[in-house]
Amino acid sequence: MSRTFDDLVAEADAVSVEGWDFSWLDGRATEQRPSWGYQRLMGARLADPAVSAALDIQTGGGEVLAGAEKLPPTMAATESWPPNVTKATRLLHPRGVVVVADPDEPPLPFADAAFDLVTSRHPATVWWTEIARVLRPGGTYLAQHVGHSSVFELVEFFLGPQPEEIRRARHPDDESADARAAGLEIADLRFERLRTEFHDVGAVVYFLRKVIWMVPGFTVDAYRDKLRELHERIEAEGPFVAHSTRFLVEARKPAI
């Protein structure tokens, strides 16, 4: 027997959304993964003996960085959200990582040319001039970014059709142009559109509470009618299907 709308919504509205671990969605939502395997690529770069100092920007709860098998002698991470700073500190300090509370606005709290490698997985904002500033000549930025119009089927279900400038935000062509304008060279750029399925309305509530920029100001009370409509649609038609977008970018600071 399927669970009621009220039960699903109440459960998802009460669960903690601390950190950047989405395991609560296991069995309730699925997302196709990019083919390049970002964490594996990042781990290989961090283990490179040529990398003596690295920085992970907007590390979340530190889960992705903690998955790296080997870290360079100097390893730092930044994060802005206080619950994530606490979680990342707890997870990464035993690995020798310095976690710095940072508001995700320029400037980064590090000296010029401090790092051989800068990494980030799904940064909310990308300050290319700051990335270029803290990289040493010949250094690399390796990241996986959320692309344009990601999961917009869900966004537009709640907010209605979005203007083109909103739909185009985070386009890889625009971001790579911004990187070049900051003095970086694009060494690799790959884009994929990936199938995402939400199997119950609770999964949607959890997702929107956690990924707060998708539907700004989202609360269950504010969107209860739309949530009930979505619940009835999933019950009648099956999973709600959307498409996330991701791109891998590797940018290098020219060697002097």
C-alpha cells in the first residue's frame, strides 16, 4: 500500500539536510552519473607527486574530498555554510586538511600563487579571477560544475517557465569564456545531460530543501498545493523525470 501524501511530506520535511550526502534518497530518486568520474579524476590529480599544495573550493561537508585516497602535503578546503563547515572539519581534520570558513565571495583567503591544484565539485559560484590568482604558474583548476537548465523540469513545475537568461545561466560556453578572460587556458571541457527520476513527493521535498537555489524560498507550507499535485501525478503516471546537466572543466594557468 502506497504511503499518504501527508506522511511522505512530513517525513521529508523533518529529516536533516546537513552536508552534501544524498544517501537519504536511495531507493526514492535516481540520477545518472557523468561518464568521466569526477572523484576518480580528482583523486588522481591530488595524488600526483607534482602537486605539493591543493585547495578544494566549496567543499560542502567534505565528503567528496574525503574520498581521495591520497592528499598532497598541503591541503586546504573552503566552505560557507556553518553546518557544513562543522561537518567538513570533523571529517577532514584527521586527514590533515585545513578547513576555512569562507563566504564564497572574493577574495579567497589565500596568498597569490599558493596552490598547484584547485578543485571543486558543484560550486554555487565561480570566481575565475580568484582561482587564477591563487594558482601557481602552470597550475590547474579541475572541477565538475552544474550546467545550465539543470533539473529545470522540476524548477518550472513549481515556478513556471523561466526566462532565457535564467535558463542559460552556468552555460559551459559562457563559463569557459569567463575563465579565459581571467587569464586561464581551457585544457578540457565536457558536457552531459543526465536523466533524473523522483519516485515519490518526499524525494522532491528533500531535494528542494537541500538544493536551496532550485526553488528559492521553498517550504512545504508555501508549495503544499503544488506538492499535492505532483504527488497525484507520480501516483498516476510513475516517477517524475527531469534532466540534470553537468560539465567537467580543466583550466590551466600559463607557465611563466
